[in-house]
Amino acid sequence: MSLFLLCPGQISVERAAVSTDATGGIVRQWQTVAANIPATILTLRASANAGMNRRGIVTTHLIISPANPTARIGDRVSDGTFWYLVRFTADLGNRGRAWAIFAQLIDPQS
């Protein structure tokens, strides 16, 4: 069975290009670094969330993909409806066949 069969949705990954404006404030321009990546997004419950909370990482969702999403900590992921802030990424099994992104739902959508 292929992981592609378990990933009916698609995500895009965006990375912020940070600059300053005329008053010295920080301005983020979000640029797409990867699009149309097959994925599935799972909501984490208390028991799955506890391990990350001990490290001070707040996660609300787990995003699984068979393709490398090239996501880094601080990037944001969109499924077309919601935005998620990337908190941690992992190559599952260290074989490059399955990727996990632990993310936090961004609310309000910004």
C-alpha cells in the first residue's frame, strides 16, 4: 500500500522574506516554496500532543506527506482553507519516503 493513497489532499509551503519598512517595522512577504504536495492533515489530541509540550513546542496538527515538502521551522503550510505554522519536521524512517510536519493552526488567519 502506498502512502499516496492515504494523502488525498494537497498542501503548499510558504516561507517569509523578512524586510523592514520606512518606520523600522518588520514586514513579511510570504513566498511559495512548494505547491501541490500530496498530504493528509490530522488533528492531534492530548496524548499525542504531550511529548511536544514538554519541549515547549505547541502543536495542534500533524501533516503527513509522501513527498518532501521542504518545510522548515517558521514556514507556514496551507491546505487551501487553513494556515498552519511549522513547529517541527521529520523524515519518517530516514528513507525519504514519508515526511511529517508538526504544526500549529494559525488563528486568526494571517
